[in-house]
Amino acid sequence: MNSLTAEHYLLEVKLRRDRTPSFDTYPFSLPAVKELGTLKLHPKVTFIVGENGSGKSTLLEAIATSWGFNPEGGTKNFNFGTRRSHSELHAFLTLGKSVKRAKDGFFLRAESFFNVATEIENLGVGDSYGGRSLHEQSHGEAFFAVITKRFGGNGLYILDEPEAALSPSRQLAMLVRMHELVDMNSQFIIATHSPILMAYPDADIYQIDETGFSRTAYEQTEHFLVTKAFLGNPNRELALLLE
Ligand SMILES: Nc1ncnc2c1ncn2[C@@H]1O[C@H](COP(=O)(O)OP(=O)(O)OP(=O)(O)O)[C@@H](O)[C@H]1O
Ligand SMILES: [Mg+2]
């Protein structure tokens, strides 16, 4: 671990609990918010994992919005919007920033990637993504092109389920690209369900459940344990599931 030399743009995310109106209503009732005090971020990579609906995307969107990114994805210069509402959570977060200034950054969410690709094309920069329009590439090809061609280093990258578009081989390639970008003074915050991506070694994994955020060793995550048990003996696991 070489954290001391890493660029650490976003140190922590804090919920202003004294100002939150109620922990019984959305988004404050979500496990990812209800139990949020101060979330310390790793200087290189922080993974946020947890069940569907635990509030990972809501939290990431609020962090990204507080940072100045477009809530649906993109950079600080993207200001398209196709969804009606974003949660107001960002107004209740305080970001602890370091004195180091990020020179690059991107908020990438698999679920609204189509709109980000459209915006990239509207901005007239689409040709630099692998020499082909992003809309003429497959979902995974285009997504991967943004990570490899658009992410330039010295940046804060917030990614929501980047694996959704990527084959297992591309997820391995993504680990390599993440490592290059970390070496180029980048910091990542990633919500993921991928046991491949969350294996990145120089990282903290926070697992969310009803009791809040617990920093969890890779081998102790539900994702690792369930996947390992299944792949270790698919026939036995299937027999148990389908009996
Ligand atoms: N506007 C809204 N009003 C009320 N509830 C909402 C609203 N938007 C989202 N939710 C709920 O908030 C919960 C958290 O959603 P979120 O997308 O943050 O979960 P997630 O942890 O990212 O899940 P996944 O792993 O499936 O991506 C969901 O149960 C969702 O139905
Ligand atoms: Mg989500």
C-alpha cells in the first residue's frame, strides 16, 4: 500500500444528521443514508457494495452531484437531464475535500450511459472514442471506450455498476485500466456487484446492510462468498436451490 503518495481528492463524505428532516422517508430511510455518519474514502479506490435497493446509487448520485457532476452522469460540463427527479440528498452531504485539485473527473452510471453517450456526441467529441461513434458501438464497447479514452488521470471517477456492460474479460481489462489511472493520481468511488472488480487490492470495501456500513475484507464479502460457493460446485448449489 502506497497511500501516502496517492492523490486523495475526496477524503470523506459526511451526512448532516442534525439537518435531516426525518429518517423515515426516502432517501433518508435507506440503509445507505440512515446509518451514514462520516464515510472515510480510500485515497485510491473505495467500493460500496450491498443488496439491491440498499441505496448505493442514491448515495453515489448525491456524492457526484455535490462534487459538481451532472446527476445523470458525465463531467462538470454536462448539463443534460432526462429524468424528472433526483433525490435531494446532496443538499445534506458535506464533502471533505483535500487541497489537491482534480484535473479530470467523470460520473459514469451504467443505467444512464445511453444519455451520456448522446451528450458526448452532441458535444462533438464522440469521434475520439475508438474512432467510432459511441452509438455505433455495443453497450460494453462504448462504455469501455469512455473508460479507456476519456478518463485521463489526475481525476475523481465515480462509477455506478461499471460491470453491467462488461464481459468478465473486459472486467479484467478494466482492472488494468483502473490500475493505470490510480498510478496517474486518480481516485475511484465505485458501487458494484462484481466479485472481479472488487478484488482490486489497494482499496477499501464498505458493505451496506441494515446496520450501516462495515469495512469488509474482500474474501468476507457476500459477493465473493456466494460466487465462490456457486462456482466451486454448480451442480450441488443448483440441486440445493432447485430441489
Ligand atoms: N423517488 C423515489 N422515491 C421513493 N423511493 C425511491 C425513489 N427513487 C428510488 N427509490 C427507492 O430507493 C431504493 C434505493 O435505490 P438505489 O437505486 O439507490 O439502490 P441500489 O443500492 O443502487 O440498488 P441496485 O443494487 O439494485 O442498483 C430502492 O428501493 C428504490 O425503489
Ligand atoms: Mg444501483
